[in-house]
Amino acid sequence: MRADLLGDSVDGVDEVLRAVDGFDEVLVAGLLRPQPAQAEGLAALAVAVAGSPLAARVAEAAEKTAAGAAGEDHFVALAAARTALLGSVHDALVQRVEEAVGRARAEEAATPAGGSAHAVNLHAAARSWLCDLARAGWQGIDHELVGGAAPVVSAMLPDPALRRLATLLDGFAAELAACCPGATLERVPVRRWADLWSRAMLLTVPGAVSAPAVTEVSGRLLPLGVDVQEHATAVQAQVHAVLEPADGGTPRLVRASVSAPKPDTVVGAGLWQSLRPRMALLAAVSEGRAMDLDAMPMTGAGDLLWDDARAGAGEPAEAFATARVALPAAVAFATAPLDRHPAGIAVPVLLEGYAVEEDEGRTVFRVAGLRLPVDTDRMPAAGPLTPEAVTASGACVGLLRWDAGEFLLQPLAVERTVRKKTVAVHAGAWAGGTADKAGVRAEKAATDAVKVLRERAGKLLRK
């Protein structure tokens, strides 16, 4: 890997992010009565997309908004411009990563035509609430305003076609409610709330997101590692893997995800108890095995729509062997348009022969002259992979990410030497169950916690 390329700046990225940051600051104070500084931020956003098909609509939206006369269509245009700019940053950074790892770039997937208008009234209600948020600004939110999302979410949730937007609105409203009143906030998560607002705004446009094109694939699935994403009331495990097609075609980088709701008291190894029954692939990850797929549905972005009935346990397949042999030839799928965001970059890589350093309390890998920060905070507590194991490692399979202006490495597994033997430690080693003493203790503690919760829930229901 040409790690030195990851340390070089990417042309245009800083300028685009400054335009995005300027618009994000506009949303802090709100757009009911825009001030001159906000007008400047809006104008900068319009200038940034001046050479794109969005130019005329965004210029009009910026002018109307600066005058305090913006309508819903104008707010949609501004959200589209912001999303397009971050998408361009995503594409530039991904191209740099592909140059660094020497991996071929997949052709753009055909974008399916937008679906027909569906539940237009609910989309309009959600869009109206989001526009009210933009006018009030993050410093102007209160419980009455934020609570306006509740009836919209309740009406959307029963419809599977609207559940994606409903879940986003529900989580966004919950974050805002926890910070009310906005006038007392000492620190505003400016980028995050602008991300959520703009994504939700675009999802309210009927037909903006249609069902993804799905094909069926067969072949051998070779897991690389598991990325666990945890929220207080939900958890997701995303398995990154290489698919070797049965027809002998080019190996592809794919993902398989499973999600489950959970109470906020279930943490650590207890997360697997919620996820394990839903996807047999987790057991294969723990056992170091491949999976044989037969007509498994897959989206054009490389996400497997997992069905246990279409998968069977295969031969042993160690993740580091996969990373050394199959990963270099694997090709990634193109990212869906609305998913193009720098925060979504997660490219599987193998690093070897690095030196481990400590820099102001964080671990850094020095490889080929580059000091690559290691994001140990992303490693789940639901596994044996620890910062100490990373520090003692000599090889690492991880996800290359980008955050706060630099590339980071999120470890999925490491190799370290123990008593003159090379031992692999995986973040997802406990996914399918474990005989490891620490894992068994953690599982038991989680089981006891779940049992208590069920007993309490039963008592409440009986009352």
C-alpha cells in the first residue's frame, strides 16, 4: 500500500468543506430573520455549486432564504447542494484511497428510476417540520417544536416504505429533545445535526429514494471482520467480506448487516444475544469459516440482504489469509448517491510491517513514512480486541476511515505474538458464542441483565 498518498492533501476538499461549514453555521441561529453573516454563508454555498446543474435553483434559494422569504422548495435545494458538496468530497477521498491501496475502482452502478409518489401527505408533514427547525435554528429549539415530529413518526412507522425516514426523524427528534432548550446549549453538534437535517429533508422528496436494484449472487463468502455500531436503543453488526462468485468472476467487496432493538442496559457481550439469532454468518465469523451462498439477494451497492436459508457453512477461512490472498484483487461496488458522505468511508485494508507509537494519548501506526492514527474508540467492548492487543500487534485488518481532516484506521482484527506463536485477535470473535473465559463471563452477566429486564417487563404487563 502506498501509505504516503494518504498523508497528502486532496485538491479542493478544504475549500468545499469550508462552504459546507459556512452553511452549517447558518442553521445554528436559524433562518427566520437571517443576519448578514448568515447571508454570506448562504451565498458561499451557492458559489460552491455554481458549475453544477443545481446552480440556478440554489442561487435562487440562497437569495430567498437570506431575505427571510424561503419556502419548502428553497430549503430542499439548499439541502441538496450541501449533500452534493459532501458527496464530491467523498468521491475525491475514495479515489485517493483506491490509489493508495492499488485497488481497481468499480464502474458506477445504474441508478434506478425514482418510485411513484407515495404517502405525499406524510412526506409534506415531515418536510414542514424540518423547515420549522431550520427557521428556529438549533439555538431556538424547544420541546414544543421538537415534539411536532412525534405524530409524523407514528403515522410513518407502520409503512415499510417510510420506515427509513421515520427512524431518522425519530432519532433526530430524540437528540434534539435531549438538548432542549437550545438557547442554553454550551456546545452545538453543528456538523452532525446539519447532516441529519439535510438527509431527512431529501428523503421527504417523493421518489428521491426508490427500492434498490437487487440481484442474486452465488459463491464463497470470506469474512474479514465485524464492525459493531451501537446506540442506546439499537445495535448493528456489519460484516465486511470478500465474495468469490461461483462463475469465476472478479471477487467483490461486500457487506452483510444485521440490526436489532435493545434496552440501554444491554451492553458489551450482551449485544450478541440480540443479534445472533438473526444471522448465521456471525457464527461463521467466530469459527473462522467461509459461507457458501446460493442466490443470495444483493443490492447494487454491495449489501447482501441476508437470508439464512440461502447460506451454508463452508470450509475454514482465516481472516488474515483472506486479507493477504483475496482482498488485493477484490473490487468495491459504487456507493449509492445519497450515501456519499466522508463519514461513510470504510475501506477494508491489511497493514503489516508497521511500527506502533503513542501520540498524545492515542495509538499511531507508522507505515511507509506515514503516521496513521488508530481509532481504538470504535472497537466494541463486545469482543476480545483491546487497545493493548493493537499496541502489541504486527499486522492489522481494519477499515480505513476519514474524520476531522485525516485518515484513520479502525481495527477489525490484529495479529500479535504470544509465547513465540502468532495469535489473531478479532473484534467479532464472540459474535457466534465463545469458550473464552472473559467472553463467557461477559455473556453470563449480559444474560442475567436480560433476565431481570424480562421479569420486570412481565410484572409491568401483568399490572
